[in-house]
Amino acid sequence: MKHHRFHQAVWSFLRVILGPYIRHRFGYTYETCSIEGPCLVMGNHDSNWDPLFLGLAFPKQMYFVASEHIFRWGIVSWILKVLLNPISRMKGTTASDTAMAIIRRLKKGYNVGMFANGSRSFNGISEDILPSTGKLARVGGATLVTYRLDGGYFTEPRWNFSGIRRGKIRGRIMNIYTPDVLKKMSVDEINEAINRDLYVDAYAVQREAMVPFKGKRSAESLESVLCVCPKCGSLGHMHSKGDRFWCDSCGYEVRYNNYGFFEGSDVVFDSVTDWDKFQSEELKKMADAAEDGALFFTDDGLELSSVGLDHSVSKLGKGSIALYTDRFECCGKVFPISELGGFALHGPVSVNFSHDGVSYELKTKKVVCTRKYQTIIHHILNRGVLLQS
């Protein structure tokens, strides 16, 4: 690849310059992986800083797979492309083009790093990898390295708008699978191995370690994730300020402490994991009980854009979004749920989805629980698959 030696030099320089800061700022300790390439490195994903954590652990340069939206940051995107040349991945769409780009670089002998879960966890439990991941690992013909990071979820929670919480992060090699080993495994077996290696239950780890993660306004914007009150069951009445999180319908209130747990005189769930599991089940029950054509919920103040393959953005309008049992209405446009090619979230509230070959993005500066839309849409789509099988 053109400029590969330059990319190698940049990689080595950044590791030397940024290494001390990253280790100090995040309390980062890690195992170094120095095996010969080409390697396909897969890590779990819980913070925006994960590429730096993974980069410090691998002295040999690698090309990262990055979410498409980072290619739309103007001069910053240009700098990242020149210095690191990442591989673009559009959330909410199929990933065939990304897979081919990964394979091409591996075949040239380069290392590629990716976060197999695809999306940062909302509740501390790792997302399962895409079913196509195992096939990619086999076809790539490279050594597969799985690398696990612990502590990222509490360092930078998915709902976070208020900066980094200082704590500890640990990185470690989970497994190394040579090409010969991968050839003897089925795609399903490879997927199972990756899911097992990269699975993190952040609260289970934290209950044992009890590491403080100190930050300001620790509960603020939690309503972008948790929208159902566990005491009265009302939806859309949760609010936050500082470390307080409460329901303005029934008065239920908890505080989010430095260890990431809820505390108070009447705690129903002490973790985001347990609260989110309860919420997901309530939303699924709502979906199953709804009459055809019924409205679930609506929010306003969002902006819809289409995103081209060249990372160009065309603004299509501002307005409200609404979810029904059969369709998703968005800023004046209607998208049948059965025709959605994907519905993924990036950052705390932004949404990527595709329809009829077009990629769309929803953004807002408000604190909106877009996760509730994702939960019900995925449930409806999965329910349709089960009904057809």
C-alpha cells in the first residue's frame, strides 16, 4: 500500500508520545502483543479511547476499522486519513465493502484492528458479534488475536456527556488463533470463540474489583438509556442532575455513585445492567400487546440526513420521529419497519439506519432516549423472523 512506511512511522511515534499520557490519564495497564503479522486483532468496545488502548498494546502498526461518521469531521478527518488511513464502516448497513477492504489489507501483510462488537455497550454487557465475523476471520488468512479491555464502560459510559471518569483500565490477550487453527474451525465455532473471549459483564467485574471511577455529573443524561421507571412503570419521566436520577411521575429517586452503582433508600435495581434488562422486557411486552398500526412513542427536535458512500451529507429536514407497530416516521418521511436494513446507534443518541439502498443519520442536541426505538424495532424484526421460520 502506498504510504505504508509512513503509517508505520506515525504509529511508532504516536505510541511513544501518547503512551505516558494514556497510561497515567486512564490508569491503563496492559499486556503487549508482539507476534508477527499479518494479524486480525479483535477487541471489545466500551469507550471512544479503545483504539488508543489497543494501539499501545501492539507495537506493530495496524489499520483500524472505524465508524463512518469520523470521516465527516472536516480537517480532523483529513488528518486521521493521512496519518492512519482507517477503514470505513457504516453502522446500520451491511458490511460487505468493509469486509473486502479488511481482507485486501490482510492479504498485503498488514495488521487490521477492529472492535468485533461493533457498538459500545449501553448496559455493561458486551454485544454479540455479527454472524459474518467468523467467516471474515477464516477468509482473511491471517492470525486472529482477541484482546479484552476491562474498565472502559465505567470510564466513559455510553450516555456520557460530561467527560472521562478517572479509574483503571486493564488490557489483556485472550487468545491467539493461527490460520491453521482457524481452518479447522467452523464459522460458528469461530464466532463462539470470539464472543467468549470478548464477553464482558462490567458490573460482574466491578462487584469483585470495586474500583472507583471519579467524575463530575455522573448521572446526567442517563435518561438517554433508561426511560422506564422501575417503580411505577411510566415511560419518559426519568430525569437527571449531578449524581441524581429520578422519576417525576412517582418521585422514585436514586444516586449514581463513584463505583457505578445506584444507591438510595428504596433502590429497585442497583446497576444499569439490571435496570436495562427490566426496561427491555417491558418494551418488548409493549410491542407484543400493541394493536396493528398503534403508536408507541414520539420525540421532536431531530435532524435527518442522508449519507453518501463518499461521506457526503445531505440534510433532509428537521422535525419529530414516531414509532408505530409497522413503520418509523422521521422528519416527514415514512420507513416501513420490515424494509429497514439496519437500525444502529452511535454516541449517546445518534441513529444510523438504511432503507432502499440509502444510508440515513438522525442527530439531535437534546437528550433523547433513541435506545427505546432500537429495542422495539429489533424486537419486531426478530419476531418476524421467528414467525417465518
